[in-house]
Amino acid sequence: MLIFGSTFSMLLLGVILLGAYKCWMGVTHVLSRTFFHQVEERHVKKISFFLIAVSILFMVSPFLIPRVLGFNVVIEALYAVYGGTAVWQLYSFYDKHFGKNSGKNS
């Protein structure tokens, strides 16, 4: 039972990290195009990595976050965004390689 539980939690962690990676790339793109278009890309990536890393740290420590101010709703929204982004990415990969039109050029 312990092996199944740890395997399942690692699978969920992988899904969340895939979604976080895609969100990191999206945040980097948005920040570099709108706010920091004159700053080097490595600095923009560092800023967006900090934002995503802090949000993941908030997701990892649910007992340290006060429930009175509504932070738990924000954390649940982060889970939904990262999980949804990962599921979208996995579906796009599946559809591209194994879908009906995978052999056709479209």
C-alpha cells in the first residue's frame, strides 16, 4: 500500500510539475512581451521562475497558510491551473502523435 501511495503521489507531482513548467514558459513569454521587453531574457526567466517556485511552495505547505484570509482558494486555483495545463499538454501530445490525423500533414 505504501508503494502504491508513493507512486501515485509522484505521478501527481509529475503532472503538477509539467503544468508548472508550461505556466513558467507562458509567464516568461507574457512578461518579456509586455513589461520587460528591454530586459535580457535570462532575467525575465529568473523572475518568472521565482513566481512559479513560490506558488509551488505555497501548494506544498497547505498547513502553514492561514485559512481565514482565503488563501486556500488561491492555492486550489493554482492546482486547477497547473493540473489543467498539464492535462491540456498531454492531450495535445496524444492527439498529435496518436490521433486520427496523426499520419496526415495538417
